Amino acid sequence: MTEHARPGRWRSGAQSRQRILDTARELFREHGYGGTTVRAVAAGAEVDPAMVFYFFGTKQGLFSAALEMSAEVPPAIEAIFTGDVDGIGERIVRTLVESLDRSDRTPLVLLTRSAPTHDRSQALLREFIDREITGRLAGMLGTPDAALRAGMVNVQILGLAVARYIVRLEPIASAPVDELVTRFGPVVQQCLTGAAHTA
């Protein structure tokens, strides 16, 4: 009997996808985001690595699906890094607000699972953000204070997200996207590329 003729789980793409997700969740919990590879997930799920990429596109996409993040998150992150550092403040704000505005889920559910593994999910999410956003921002700057600058961006973005989507503080909650980009983008840009103030 050939593999294509095998009954049960070997014939079901949906079941193969679920097996990949289950394995990914286990490995991410055990080894973290950085310590988990697509090849290891594929081996644990007994599939070819190409199948992981077929279903999820990238390691980012696999992680997003494993933590039940919106499928829009990985491409949104890549949109931030399309282009040079000039204007990245506005790209960050636009990407964040447009992505969350389009979501029909609460920001907490958008970002991480509400499950018994919630605390571990939050730790994984922090590692993901550190590697895929904060670390990449710092790498673009290449300055001695790059990590602090990138961290300050997280502070600004978190504040905006809380005000608009959780507390629903007006007029931020109902402000048009373009206005937030125009007003808030330069603040984020200043965190990244503004002159450093010394004592």
C-alpha cells in the first residue's frame, strides 16, 4: 500500500495540519520560540518540512497559528520592515492600528491564547516580540542604545493599544487611522532615531 493510499490520518490534510499544530505547541512550550525549528516540528509531526511551510508559510506563521494569533500578524510584521528606518515610526503605527481595527477578536485573543497555558503563552509571546520585532528594530539602528530605543517603541505602542482597544479612551478610541499615524508616528520615530539626551 502506498503512502497516498493509507487510510485515516495520512489521507487528511486537515488532520496533518492539526498534528503539526499540536507538535508545534508542545515544542514551543518546551523549547521556546528561538529553540524550536520547523524541521523539529515536522519530525515530531511525522511530516515533511515542506508540508509545514505549505500550511503556515513561515516559522512566524506557524507560531501565530499555534498561539491562535491572527493570521494577519506575520505579514503585518513584515510590512513594518519593508523599507529603511526613515518613516518606520509611521509604518509601525499604521500596521498596528489597521491590523487591530480589522480584527473581529479582542486584542488579548488576537495576541495570545486564553487557556490554562496562558502564562507560558505570554512568555512565548514576549520572546516572539523580542526576536521578530524589538531585535530587528535594534538591528536596523546599530547604535549603542539601540535596544533601549527599540524597547521604548514597545512602550509607546502598548500605550496606544491599551488606550484604543482595551480602555477605549476617547478621542483615541475613535480617531481615524491616518490621524493616529500622522500624530503618533513621529513620536515612535523619535524613540528610534531622535537625538539622544544626555545628562
